[in-house]
Amino acid sequence: MKLGKFNGKDVCISPSAKIGKNVRIGDRTIIYDNVVIGDNTIVCNDCVIGEPLNSYYSDWDKYDNPETIIGGNSLIRSHTIIYAGNVIGDYFQTGHRVTVRENTVLGSHCSLGTLDDIQGYSRFGDYCRLHSNVHIGMHSTLGSFVFVYPYVVFTNDPTPPSDICIGPTVGDFSQIATGSVLLPGVKIGKHCLVGAGSSVTKDVPDYQLVFGAPAKVIKDVREIKDRDTGEPHYPWPMRFERNMPWQGIGFEKWNNNCDK
Amino acid sequence: MKLGKFNGKDVCISPSAKIGKNVRIGDRTIIYDNVVIGDNTIVCNDCVIGEPLNSYYSDWDKYDNPETIIGGNSLIRSHTIIYAGNVIGDYFQTGHRVTVRENTVLGSHCSLGTLDDIQGYSRFGDYCRLHSNVHIGMHSTLGSFVFVYPYVVFTNDPTPPSDICIGPTVGDFSQIATGSVLLPGVKIGKHCLVGAGSSVTKDVPDYQLVFGAPAKVIKDVREIKDRDTGEPHYPWPMRFERNMPWQGIGFEKWNNNCDK
Amino acid sequence: MKLGKFNGKDVCISPSAKIGKNVRIGDRTIIYDNVVIGDNTIVCNDCVIGEPLNSYYSDWDKYDNPETIIGGNSLIRSHTIIYAGNVIGDYFQTGHRVTVRENTVLGSHCSLGTLDDIQGYSRFGDYCRLHSNVHIGMHSTLGSFVFVYPYVVFTNDPTPPSDICIGPTVGDFSQIATGSVLLPGVKIGKHCLVGAGSSVTKDVPDYQLVFGAPAKVIKDVREIKDRDTGEPHYPWPMRFERNMPWQGIGFEKWNNNCDK
């Protein structure tokens, strides 16, 4: 006799929520009004999906929870809080204790790590992967296949405090390594690599490795060698395929097929 | 029929707690002994208020929970843990999953962001605003109108590990930008700005912008221009009033009234 | 009449778990299959011990939860998640909301701070002390008496993203100060001190103080003076004994006894 995760204990689901087929929901999880969850998605214990916005507290009588869409085939780990008003694609994954505030749009196959804190009003493409404890300030934009490593912060206020809010933009395939800070409004191109612990204060052209505080261009990423083989590692899609859509096909073949 | 946040499910309140008028308490929240909560305060689901101190575990029979005061008109978001022995002013706000350890005194209108970790034995003035994921080491002191941005750490041990514990002190109106570390015992004056990702190893005089690791004085903050208008942005109270007591009045008029 | 922490409310324990004598378990805590908890251990409210691995979700029928061992005389604070497959020694302590992923081995007397995120497949010696919000990437190795301060990150991928995973190694008695990043595969010797906010990109010999991004050797730690007394502070075991096994004996005497 095994102890299962889905016992239906104190699960609380709004009558207006639309729950797909084969959805499993963990104990004590709350699904608020107007949430839509796609087929085969798993929401683990102690999560909150469709968390009401601030106006809930001041004007409960008139409050109408915005629609929240969670794609199918997703896995949302325990203690995650997803606000109302988010639109999240299929094959979404989270670690534990993730927070996603309102008006965020995530493409398909995105994954958010333990303790990630997405402040809302941001756009992600497909296949973005944020490791643990990343903070995305409001009004940030991530392309597709952007990977962000632990303790990275996307900031948005150039002269704090102010009413200006301009988040960073990161292009497709770029990698932002551990502990880096992206300053408000910086634009990072495609296939860039921001080295660990950098403060990026200026725009970064495509394919550049930048490092330092303030970050400076070190070299073209295509000059970086793999530690073991001595072969060029970047552009990384040529050399890494785990959970990527080109797994088993190779990036070039997949990419050629996409272009057609 | 809407799904509400306050259903009284498994709420647990000590008989010795004093709960003000119109207080709303979310499901599964625990209010321990000798907690006092002011009128109109909202405590959301899965919070712990008056968390017992360490001696609870070793000596439960003799243990007496210290008094904990939470001001009125506050909003404490879900999964927040506030230890016993704290005194917190009116109009307090938290994000989700905040932790505040014992013997911390916060003035009125303070706000703590998601995942903030306040280690106790610290003092905050009024209108302090900590964004997400700030760590305040023990024995820190913040004046009033101090804003602290994500992933800032206040440290307190100059020669780790030791039994010396001297936290930083930050003067009124100063701003500590994202990812900065304040070294033990540093004193930051009034109206300062610590740039993102800095390590502050020495005291900072009033009105200085410092940046870098170790942080160096870059210029007087009054020389910094607003990105859009080109006008000086600092001292910021002249240019920013959202949720500040001078909202709609202007800082100068408000300040003159205060002085009388 | 006092409100206690251990009311047996909604506690969920697998029939295959082995719970020692005098163990106290907080409300809503879940103990999954094949967990072993030593005598006198306290697990506070809303914890998860023996969290099932990813294969649980894809193959529940065949899934068999690996054994998880938690030593005796431990104190696990609320909202902590410990995955299945971990082996943790006696006198373990955690802060709140700690996450420890699978296949991690911790010696005795280790302590993990609030929000720590241990990614699994790592080894810790005895008496390691991690303060709040430390991130240990997979395949890291810590000796004994290693102290790690808030917001430190141990990384493991030299050319992200790749399939190489080589964590850092830190020798006995070394101290990694606030906000530092250890790059993949770096080896830090014994009795080292990494200054706050450093990025360690190269190996560090025994007894060195390093600082900066990239970190450079500043001096021998034995040249660092105590702030108050002006005496040398390092090697720190000569000057610090709180909760250490040489408390009340002195390090030299204890060390001589150990050697016999």
C-alpha cells in the first residue's frame, strides 16, 4: 500500500473553473474562478491557481477574477502560486514555491525553477527554461530557447524609485548565467552568453559573450571551446538537445524543416 | 457564485490572541498565543503569525510566547511567517512567503516583498519598501522611506564565523539597488543610491551614488537625470509620490507641514 | 491554555515509514513511503519528507519510493521539502521552506537556512552550516565545518547549456561569504575565505582569502585581524566555538583528542 500524492483532501475548485481530462490535483490546492486547465496536467499539493488580484481585497462585491489559462500536459509542483490573468502554454513545468504574477504570457514547453518569482506583465517565447530563484521584473521580454540560471534578476526602473518601468529584452537562444543582473531596458541579442555575476548595463549584440560589472564584450561565443572535447560549443543548439524539439533529429535538420 | 479566499477552513487561533474588528483570516492560517492584530487587517491563507521561538522546542512546559503586534489596515499575503516578539505598525503589507524573525520593529506603512527574509533584531522606520527576496541580517537599522530592491543582502559578521554581529545602517530616503551586498557595520547616509550589484565596504556620505565591488563614489545623486525628461531625478521625493504621504500634495509642502 | 504546534491535524504518514521514539510531527506534514526518522526528531508543520521523484508522475504503478533517512535529534522547520533518496545525519536542523532534492548525503550536525535549495547528488561532511537562501547545484562536495552565507550559488555547467555537470568542491573549515558564485568544478582548499560578492573562477589554495570578480588572492587568512581585539581571527576554530564539538574544550585540545 503506497501513499499517493492525489487524495482529494481539502481540494477547493471554483464552480467556474474548467478542468481538462485526466487532470490530477494535489491536496489543499485551490483553483479560483475562471481558471482553465488543459488535459493531462498535474497540479501538486498546496498550490494556488488563479490567485485573485489586489482589487479583490478592496472591492470583493464587484470583483471578477480574470481568466487564467494553463496548458495541457503540464506539471506544476507543490506550493506554486499562479495569479489570475496569466496565459501559459502546453507542457509547462514548475519547481516548488514558484510565484507568477498577473498578465504574463508564456509560450509552450516553458519551465520555471524552484522559488522563481515572475512579477507579471512579461512575455516569454517557447522552450524558455528558468533555473531556481530567478526574478523577472515586470515588463520583461524573453524570446524562445532562453535559459536563465539561478539568482539572475531582470530589473526595470532606471532611476529608483520612479514611475518608469522598462524591462530587459533577451533574444532567442541566449543564456544568462548565475547571479547576473540585467539593468532596465537593456537589449540582449540572439545566441548571447552573459557570464556569471555580471551586471549588464548596455545592449549586447548577437553571439557575444559578456562578463563583468559593468559587463564588457569578451569574445564571440563561437570561439568558446567545450571543456572536454575542445570543439566549439556555441551556437549551443548544435551541441545540446535534451528536451529540445530537435532531440534525436539534430538542430540543423529541425531548423531546416521549420523554415519551410 | 464566486470562490472566496476567507472560508474559515482549518483556521487556528489561540484563545489569548486579540483580533481587531473586521479582520479577515485565510484558510489554514495559525495565530499563536499573545498575538494582537489591529482592525481591518487581512491575513491570507496558510500564514503563521506569532511563530514560537526556538526555546519552545526545548522547554514547552515553561514556554510563554512573547507578544506580537500587527498593526491595523494591513495585508499579509499567503504563506507568510511572522515570529513572536515582533512589533509591526499600521498599513503593513507583505508579498507571499515572507519570513520575519523575532524582535523586529517596523514603523507604519512598511511593505515587504515576496520571499523576503528578515532575520530579526532589526529596526525599520516608516514607509520602508523592500522588494522581493531581500535578506536583512540581524541587527540592521533602516531609516524611513528606505527602498531596497531584489536580492540585496544586509550582512553582519566582519570575520565569519565570529560572535560579533553588527548590521548595516541606512539613512532616510536611501535606495539600495538590486543584488547589492552591504558589508557588516557600514553606514549609508540619507538620500544615497547604491547601484545594482555593488558590494558596499565603507561608509557612504549623504546624497552619494556609489557603484562597484568594492563600491566607489561615482557622483552626487543630484546630478543624475531622468531618462525621459532630462531633469534631475534626485532627491527622489520631489519626483515620485505613489503611495507616499505627500501624494497629491507634493513633497515640499508636505515636508514643510511636518516641520511645523 | 496554550496553542501548541503539534495537534496531529491532517498529518499523513505512509504505513511503510519508520518513525523513531519521541518524534513530533506538525500539522499537515506528509511523510511518504520508506522514510526513516530517528528518535527525538521534530518535523514542524506543512513539511514534506520523502517527496517522490519525477518518475512517480510518469509511472505510478511501478514507482517505488527510494529510502530516505533523517537522523535523530533533528529539527526540521515548517514548509521544508526533503526528497526521497536522501541520507541525512543526526542533529540536522533546517530553517523554513528548505528544499533538498534526491541523492544528497549530509553528515551529522548540518544546518540549512531558510529558503536553501539543495539540488541533489551532493555530499556534505559534518557540521556544515548554510545560512539563508543558498543554492547548491548538483554534484557539489563540501567538507566538514564549511559555512556558507546567504545568496551563495554553487554552479556546475561550464558551457551552459550542456550535459557536463561538475560541481565545486570546498575543503574543511572554509567560509564562503554572502553573494559569491563558485564556478563549475573549482576546488577551494581548507581554511579559505571567499569574500562577499566574489566570482571564483579558479582553484584556491588552503588558507587563502580571495575576493572579486574574478576572485583574486588577497592574502593569507592568518593575517586577518579581529575587528575588536586586533588579534588574528583565523584559523577560526581557535576563536569560535558556538555549537562546535570543541565548545568548552578549545579546538586544539579537541583536535589532539581526535587525532589519537
